[in-house]
Amino acid sequence: MEHVDVAVIGGGQSGLAAAQALVRRGRTPVVLEASDRAAGSWPHYYDSLTLFSPARFSALPGMPFGGDPDRYPHRDEVVAYLTAYAERLQADIRTGRRVAAVAANGDGFTVELEGGARLAARAVVAATGSFGRPLRPALPGLESFTGLELHAADYRAPSSFAGQRVVVVGAGNSAVQIAAELARVSRTTLATRAPVKFARQHLLGRDLHFWLTRTGLDAAPLGRLLRTPPAQPVLDDGRYRAALNVGAPDRRPMFRSLEGEEITWGDGSVETVDALILATGYRPDLPYLAGLDGALDAFGRPLHRGGASLAHPGLAFAGLEWQRSLSSNSLRGVGRDATRAARRLAAHLGRV
């Protein structure tokens, strides 16, 4: 069995930030990435996705985005950026290595890969994000719906929905963006439990992230204070609010039920729907920790404080939503959390 210093599980933005922070602390991380490249979930997002924060606020530690710092990088730019970041990183990055399980092993861990190979790691960073575990809520009649049903994780472009009747479920950034672009080619409704909340993209001539950074709110350790993190509003430069105001898409309260190809709205009206898209978020994707006592709760959620496991001092998390702050699971914020995790792990390994 191969022995390694720190196993970083996941080679996306969180794993790369964690590996960089560990290298700076004198550690020798091995990054285990399930896909064929170190870019995380970014290659799989929908085609039109752009960052919500400008390039100047969206870089990982040690490597700024090139080009106009005030632009909002496109999905493919982010993929190229992460690929270049990985190539510059002085760490052992192994692609095509999906982790099946992590088990305690004395003062460290045994990391089992699909296919049977095993590594003995002194410490582990779980940095697999949440894209692999999309949330499909228990909507009434969803199991009987015979139209096309897919999660936003599987959505790519509006062209295949041209001329169809589409309902998008959700009130977040992705839900509104997807519904707005679908409305250009189809009759689209955004179904939400409450009216959509918007936040202005620009204030006093500056992007909102300038003010979040200047005031320190973006990095404030709010996560540990929140039992139930608030839903984040939709960032808007005016176009999405305007689209909803003119009914492109229209917004309706959540439907009452689904049956076959039909949807029943709260007012009792019934219509046929071709496609239902669930933009309903994600949950931490950590199945490989299920057998590690004390790592997860009964719902598969990590038990941690600020990214440090409550049960295993050699286990850290990176890239969790609200791990510490508003920006913990974003390009602009994961580096801060990764630095804290690396510092804790380095101190722990110095004592073991």
C-alpha cells in the first residue's frame, strides 16, 4: 500500500486551493480527481454560465485571472484557468482516481480507490464539492411525471427545448438564468415557493463584490453562527427582474401536483408540460466518508467546525457552502478556507 502525506480528494477549485495551501506549509499533497482533468465540475455546467463575481475577485491564491479584471469570466474561461492553475501547482495530481471509501487507520487513514488500489494517508482533505449530488426535492407527483425531468446539473442549452412548454423549479441564480434563456425559445414558467429576491449587481458604480470585500463581509466567519443559512438572492444588473416583469419567463407559485404529463397549479388550472427542470441546488457529495465514524451525520452532511472535522483531527473539508463565510464554496473564497485547513492539518501532523 502506497504511503502519502496528505490525500486531497477532488481536483476542482477546492482541491486545488487546498493543495496549494498545503504545499506552502511544506506538505506534499496527492490530489485524487475522479475525472480526466483537474477542473472539477466546471466543464459540466450549462453553456451560458458566467461567474457572478468579476475576474479580479474570482482567482485562487497565487494566480490572478488574466485579461480585463472587471469582466465576468465564462464557464470555459474558468475551465482553462483551473487547468492552468493545476499545471503550475507543485503537487502530485492524479486524474481518473475516484475514491470509494476512507477508513481510519491508526493515526491516519486508508483511502480506497475504485478498482481496489489503496493509499495510506496521514491526513485527508475532502474537497469534492456538491455537483455530484443534486437535490431533487419530494415534489407531489414527481415520480409519476412522464415528461422530461432533469436537474440543472444536466441542463446545457435551450436549443433542444424550442417551442416546448417548460417549468423551471427554483428561485436562485441558476434557476432564474436558465428560465430566462429558455423563455427566448419556449413558453417557460419559473415555479417558486416565494417571490424571487434580487440583489443589485452594482452599487454606486461598483460591483457588489467590491463592497463585500471592502467591508469584510465576504470573509466574515458567519457560517458557524447560522443554524440555517439564508438563501442567497439573485444577483442582477436589471435584466432578470425586467424579464420576469414582462413574463419572459412568468413566475408562478409552486404547483399543487404532477401526474403524467400534466401539472396542476395552485388555482386548480391544469396544463400539459413537456419538460420540468429542477434548479433546486445540491448537497455535499461525500459518500466515501459514510463508513468513517463521526465524519457525517445521518443525512450525509459533514460534521465540522469551520472545515475541521469534529471527530478526526486529520480530516478537513474544503468548499462547503457556508463552511465559514458567504464565499466559502466559491472561487473567490475557497482559498481562505483552504489556508485555514492547511494550517490546522500542518499543526496536527507536526504532533502526530
